[in-house]
Amino acid sequence: MLSQLLQAFQRLVSQLKSQFVWVRCWLPIPRHFYGFRRETESRARLRLRLRERLRRNPAERASHQRNRRTQRRHLVMDYIFECFFDDTFEQISRNGLQDRQSRRDVLDHLSSIIKGCSGGQNSQTDEVAAIAVTAAMRYHRMAKEQNGQVCLMGKYHNILYIGLRTCWDWGVRDSEVVVKLLVSIYECEKTYERIFLGALFGPHAPHFIAGWRSDFQDQHENVRAMVYFLKHATREQLTLPVWIPRFEQERQLRFIDVPIESCGKSSPLRIALQANAPELLLILLRYGAAPKPPDGGASVIIALLDKLIEDGRNYSFELVMCLKILLRNVVMIEMPFKVYGVPSLRHLCRCCIRDVLRMHNQLPNGIDTLRLPKRLQRYIDLTEELEGPEAQDTEDKDQQREKSSAKCKLGSEVARLDTISSAGESEDESENQAQLLQAVTDPEKAALAAFMATGDGAYTEEACPPDFDPDFPPISLPGEPR
């Protein structure tokens, strides 16, 4: 009879332990009868040493008690969110989270629980949100394991985007949690189009491209969210295995270079060039996008130059800005025609520094750690161009602006530089086209001079703003120093 009671009590304690409940029993019976592991002599000595150390050091004892309380609060909140997802998703059909409004309803309910837990447990909202995201990932993982490591999609996959939106809404600062969420999304979709498409084309375009609606209100919010996830991915040095059909092999690519499936498996940088978005192009390059995308496509510079001459050499303002920004990151240009100009040491140094920082996932935050003047840091960060000495007479600047604004043609402004000729150049034209030409800088003038050699290209009047400057001052993002 007594043995049966002990077995029943042991099962009860095991169930309580599985529910994260601390049980203390005062019966004079060894602890291993209640389901606890039998303590060895070494473990008993460690426990006695810990008690003695905590008794002698009151400050450490207070810290130990505080950590135990924190862990207990986390366990309680984790259990609350686990119950929330279990109860909520049982009442939702398989495709119940397909529309955006349904996801917002679940997010509103989840936000209310996060606020309540933050106030009741005296914790920061971002920490509580991180616990909620972890519970969502665990729900997705358990559903995936029950299906033989195959995602069930539907509501079982859309729960990850509820966690994605929760990270953005509450500003989760735990990069490890954010990166785990990004990895879970990639394991199921093999792309991040639901993060990048809304930033590139706006919140309504993804509905026509991929058949789903963006979870963000407008394009500006989507761009800010994209930068938020780029920061966390860069901080954790996130790399993902991507199959490149052209090379017929799998390569490790950074989060910012992962191709987008619904856009011909092109990288976000290539899509930003196709969309004529110089602001987004600058953001991607500043955060470490490769100027030569590793998606197996053609050279983006050649594609952009071909696009420039489609309209009879009437260059649009956005295309030329994209070309100028892209050439700030390029040292070598492979072209089937001759190129004018020679690289400056300043430009070569910038490209070399950016390549090293990109290799170690330190763009753009690593630029601030360089012991360089602020002006050079902005030059390396692509937010300012150095055209000469910093101190110049204001009268000379005004005269140059008046002269440049009076002319809207770039052909007369670009001086033809000496042609780079190779002594060992082959007579075969096919070999000349495949030859890698030397670097050019000032790269903007060299690339445009290649097209201006036989004629003068003019900008369209629609693309020229009233205060248009042919010298193209560098782009500066809102809130950044010029």
C-alpha cells in the first residue's frame, strides 16, 4: 500500500516538474523517491560550498536570488505564451491567417498579453516580446517535427510572420532570437521576399507579384523594418546556404544577398537597380550588399549601362544616380569597349577598406571604429564625396554652381581623358571583349565618357529638377550628417 502511494506521489511530482512548477517536500524521505536524480558525494559538496559562499557574501546571495526570480518569471511568461498559441490556433482554420487582417487581430491580442506580462512581472517589453517570439518558434518547430521535419505551411508557418512583426513592433534587441527567427523562415521558404519586396516596390506590389499582402503599413515602414533585420543579421554574422543554378553548387551567402524567388532568383541589389531606386541601392550597399551580386547573373554595371542607352541616350536622373552610387564601390570594370580614366589612390583605398569590412560583417558600424576623421568616415560610408580641399572660397562655389546649372548637358562637362591601352592586347576582338580592363576613377566620368565618346547625351527635361546640378552631389539619408 505504501509503495503504491509513493509511486502515485512520484508521478504527481513528475507532472508538476514538467509544468515548470517548483515543488518542495518536507517528508523525511530521500529526494530520489520523488523523481529527482540521486545526488552523489561530489554534487553534495558543491551544494554545501555554494551555500557557504552565499552565506559569507550577502551581495552575491542577493544576485543569486534575483537571477532565480528572473528565471522563474521567464518560465511563467513562457508558459502563458505557450497556452496562448495553443488555445488561439486551435480555433483558427488552416488558412485562417492568410489575409492580413486576421494576422493583425492575432497581433493585437498578443500585444495585449505582452503589455500585461510586462506590467505584472515587472519586465521590459522587448524582453517579454522576445519570450513571445521564442514561444511562436517552438510552436512552429513542434508542428514541423510531428510532420517529419516538413513545414505544414498555412497557419503553422504564418505564426513565424506574427513573430516577425512582434520583433519589429516591440523593438526586440536580442539579436540571437531575431536571427533564429530569420533562419526558421529561410528553412521553409528559401527566400526573404516578404521582407524585401515591400521595401522595394511598396506594400501593394507583393500582392500582384507573389500573391500575399505585406504586414507593414507603407513602404517607408517596410524599409525601416528591413534595416532593422539587416542590423541584427549583420551583428550575428548570419550566412545561409543558397543553391546557385549557374555555378551548380551551394554557396554561403549573407542575409542581404539571398536571392528573391519571385523575381527570377535575383539579389535585392539587382532588383533595386531594376526598380530605379537609388535610395534603396545606397541603403543596401551601406549595409554590406555585394556590388557584384553572387546570384549568378550578369554584371549589374553592364546591365545598367545598357539600360541607359535604351531611350536614345536621354538619361533619366534616377538611372544616373544609381550608376554613380554603384561605381563608388567598384574598382575593376569589365567592359567590351575602351574605358577612360585612371583610378585615384583615394578611391582604391575606400574600396579596399569596404571589402575588408564587408568580409568581416562590419558594415556600416565598423566604420565608426576606424581612427579616421569624420569626413573620411563619411566618404567610406558612401554618404559624402571628396572633390578637393575642404576649405574653398564661397565665391568660387557660387560661380561654379551658376555655370553648372546653366547647362543641362553632360557631354560638354565631361573631359575626355587619356585612353588606357594595353601593350599585350590581342588582335582578336573576342579576346578583347573578355579582357578585364583596368580600374577607372573618377569612375562616374569614365563610365559616362564611354558613352559620350561619339555624341553628347542629354537628360530628359522631365527628369531634371529645377535646381539640377550636373555634378550630382552625393545622397545623404535623413538624419545622417553630410
